[in-house]
Amino acid sequence: MRPTRTRVYPDEPAGPFPSPPTTYEDPEGREIVLETPEEDAETSIDALTDMYVQFDPADRAQGIPPTGEDRIRQWLEPIVANGHNVVARHGDDFVGHATLVPDTDDPDSVDEDSDIEWELAIFVLQDYQRGGIGTQLLENLLGAACDAGVGRVWLTVERWNGPAIALYERVGFELCGSESFEQEMSIRLQ
């Protein structure tokens, strides 16, 4: 069982945010489609696994994404089954993924209207970073989450990851706690 913890959230909700599907052209002229993954979970897991196999180990944070195809697939199964997900696709390939997973011991019992807190994670392949795709992914994920009735989202980020912290602050996240190497941030959506 998880320890009971009181997380602080901003008083005012952030937003509004766009909802997928949307299309974005990055600074290199690549058309990026932001969408929710296919209804077929296995197809989504296959495509996401292909993306995460390519993920640069230097860009991993807090042990995720895991390495190795089998471990990646095991990690993705509950994320796809129980979370809210938005992917960035260039052509037929996924190049980014943002997810919200319920912060609960029993994700199968999550009621969208409940007071569940949702944890955010976002990943963009190295060749597609620093072109605004992360911002687009994050905003579209928050838009989809609002549409689904999600009210509170939190994340942790390594405190030396200035670009990520600046991105989160731009969309409305606020600092709400810290540990030795991590900064915790939160946002209220509704």
C-alpha cells in the first residue's frame, strides 16, 4: 500500500488546452500528428515499444523508460490499459508519448469523476526534441484529460532539467515539493 501523502495543487485551474487529434509542423518542416493511440491496445503497445526501443539511454530519467523490448512491453501494458495517452506520430512512426496514469493501488477501479490524482510522464525521441513537440504533446494530453474529467495531475522532474521545468511551468504546473534530486510539480485542471 502507498503511504498517505498530501500533495498541494494550485487553487486555480489551468487551461484551456487543445484536444487531439491535431497536426503540428515542427521547425524542420516535419508534419507531426498528435492523437490518442488506436483502440486496439496490442497495436498501440507494439508501436510504442518500437519507439521506446530507439530511446536514447542517456535520456532516461528515474529509471524510465526501461530498456529491453520485453521490459518495455511489460511497463507499457498497464499504462495503455489504465492511463490517458497521447502520441506524436511522424509518418507511420511514433516519435513521442505522453501519459497520465492513476496514482492508486487499484487502477482498475478508477472512476473518471473520482478524486484520483494522475501522474504525468512524457517522452520524445532525441531526433525530435527541442522542436516544440513536447509542448504539443503535453498540451494535447492535458486537453484530453480535461475532456475525460481528470482534475489533478502531478509529476516529478530531475531538478537540473531546466528545459523540462520551464515547459511544465509554461503550461501551468507549479512547484509543490522537492526531494534531493527531484522537483515535484502539480496542476489543477478542473
